[in-house]
Amino acid sequence: MESITLQSLGGAETVTGSKHLLKTPELTLLIDCGLFQGVKYLREQNWKSLNTDISEIDALILTHAHLDHCGYIPLLVKNGFKGKIYMTSPTKELTKLILLDSAKLQEEDAEKANRHHYTKHHPAKPLYTVNDTEKAFNQFVIVNENEEIKLSNHVHFRFKPCGHIIGACSVEVVCFEKTIIFSGDIGRNHSAILPAPDFFTHADFLVMESTYGDRLHDNTDLYDELEHWINITVKNHGNIIIPSFAVGRAQEIIYILHQLKKQNRIPFNIPIVLDSPMAASATDIMLHYANYTTIDQQEWLEIIQHITINREYEKTRKIIQDKKSKIIIAGSGMVTGGRVLEYLKHDIGNSRNTVLIVGFQAEGTRGRALLNRTHELKMHGKFYPVKANIVEITGLSAHADQSELMEWIKKYENPPKQIMLVHGEFSALEALRVKIQTELQIPVTIMMKDQEVVLSEVNVVSSSQLLF
């Protein structure tokens, strides 16, 4: 007898660094390969060796393109991974964009650390380089949604779209007649621009995200909320600043703002600025893959024509100096860096302005500090008093809340025999565990980092041929 085991190398007891290792008698799969983000002790884990032999990983399956799911790929390849990396077409384009940006930032940070001598390492080095990243692209393989990919005689997988961002999918892995589902990040049932998450109907084991496992999103009408805060701020001659993830969130926001203008609910002449080179490129990709959204390409073109898209850092200063009220959408989504810091440094100390927080804010980020009503925010070595209105808009979240996660599980015709919870902070993991076990009577395990869990014992008669 041999075992099928699961080991989370990241994304366990935290919402970041997703890496789930599935070992079978025929081959070893890694589902997602993300960077740790957020507080320092998490980021430091990116520099530690994985608790596995990378050369023994046969293939990588990528659920979607966000950095906490794909950001470790260049380092995995640099350290010896030679297998194929499977993903959907939009995920391929977005992953290239995000990884190149990540590599460029790491190279710049290392250069600054060396130039200004604020590093313990001599010299400071990037986690990986642009060259490392481009080498990894050679291993990317496109897979269509719902297409069965046979990896060996007894192992195959397929994708199903799960909302969240374009190209994002849940993954069904069937090995030795056992079905293991990896949820990926589940999107909302009523996204403004994406179809509702699809679902599988059978699973022996379900590896489930739990980002919002302890909360329900506010059911206040999203359009009403945005209309209210935008109009109040414009009346006070202030600016609206929206820290936004470049991929998915930024595009949804510009769509909704366009609808509010068309419905005469906000001033038609208020400027909308998308100030993010990555968001600009992600919008181009969204336009190309419009068929993955619920909006046709012509409407996306119309939306883009009615906003200002800025890619150049030099123009950010000119936008800031313009005294007219405006809506600024800028990265990063958790206020950890990017152009949004320039706008906040200028505007966060003025009560006429409003900062709209529209997505999940991880522990240790400036975005979480703002939600926790901090009185000051440290940016680029200096403290800035917080006097602007800080407003959380949960209706724009790209993650399902507890009720939507439960609804997704209930769609299984044959309930999983066991659920393993990942991708959540402790309170979310524990709340969802109790909810599932109480209402659905399904055994639930909270995965711990690097702990190997035996899913099943299988009888292997003889060695089988690998097909990929």
C-alpha cells in the first residue's frame, strides 16, 4: 500500500503564500506557488527553503494570477523545478505581467538597499530577477476550462471557473479513483463583471479557501454606497482615493463608476484616473479576454475612453497638483506600496477627502491599519496624520463571504468526506470550521504549514507510465 498525502508549504494558517503539495504514488503535484506578503515574519519565509525536494515536483497547477498564488514560480524554477506549469489563457497573460513587475520591484529594492546602505546583507540581492522570471515562462502550458488533462495512467485534472478574477479556476485532481478539489479563491455570486463561480459535484476531499470564513459582506447596495460617498466628497471639494489591486478589482471599479455616470448618479464630469502601469496593462488583457467577463468588448472600449489612464510616474505629480475633485484608483490594493502612497501622503491629512477600502486587507498592511482606525500612517519613513474619511466598501470584495462559501460547498451532490481549510487567518479558519461541522456534519481539518496529512491509502499493482 502507498499513500496520497497533502502538505501545505504556504497558505496554511494565513491568507498568503499558497502552495499545496499533493503526493501520489505516481507523481507529485504542486497546486499554486505564491509569495508570502504582509507582515515581516511572513515575507521572510520567502527566503527560506521549501520543506520539500523541489526536483521531485512533477508539475505545477496554477489556479489564478494573483501574486500570493503565483509569485514564487520564478524561484521554484531557479531552484530546480523543470516540470510544466498549467494554467488558463488569461492566467498566463496576467501571471507574466505580475511576475515581471514583482521581479522588477525586487531588483529595484535591492539596488536601493545597496545604494543607501540600509541592508544587513552585503550586497542585498533580489529574491529573483527579471531574467529568472522570463526563463520560467518557457514552462507555461495553457489549459482550457473543463478540459481533462491526463498526467499519468492514474492521475488527471481539470479546471472550472470560480470567479475572483478572469481566468481563475478551481481544480479537480483525480488520482487512483480519489477526487481532490482545490477551491482556489472563490469569487462572488453577483460580481459586476464576472460570471458566478462554477462548481464540481463530487469530491472525496476538498481543500477550501477561508479568507472571509468569519464574516458576511454588507448587503448594502454597492452602487448606493459609492454614489453616497463620491457625492459627499465632491460636495466638500475633496478627492476620492481608492487603493486597488491592479488585476480584477481596478477593472470592476471603472466599470461600476462608468455605470454610475451613465445613470446620472455621480457627476458626469468628475475625472476618473487609473494611475497604475500594471492596472493599465491588466485592463488591456481584460479587453482582449472580454469573453471571460459578462461585458462585451465594445462596452469595455467605451469605458476606457472615458477615464484617464496614467502609466508614467512623472504625471502622478501633475495629477496631485490639480485642485479639482477627482476619483483616483491606484495600486497597491493593501497600501503596501505603489502610486497610491503618493496620493495618500498629499490627501490623507484632509477631512474633505475620502479613502475607499474595497478589498481584503491582510494583517500588517497599511490598509489594515486604516481599517483599524489608526491615527497616523507611516509612508516612506515619515508619519502622516489620518484625517480623511476611511470607508470600507465590502460589496467590491472579490472573495466569497461565509454564506457564499457554504453555498458553494452545498452544491456538491456527494459531499466531501473531509474538508481541509487553507488561505485564512485563524479567526476565519476556526469560524468556518465550526460552521461546516455544525451545519453540514462534514469533518474539517485546519491545515498547518508543512504538516503532511494522509488522505488515502492505495494499492499500487505496478509502476505506471507518466504521460506529460
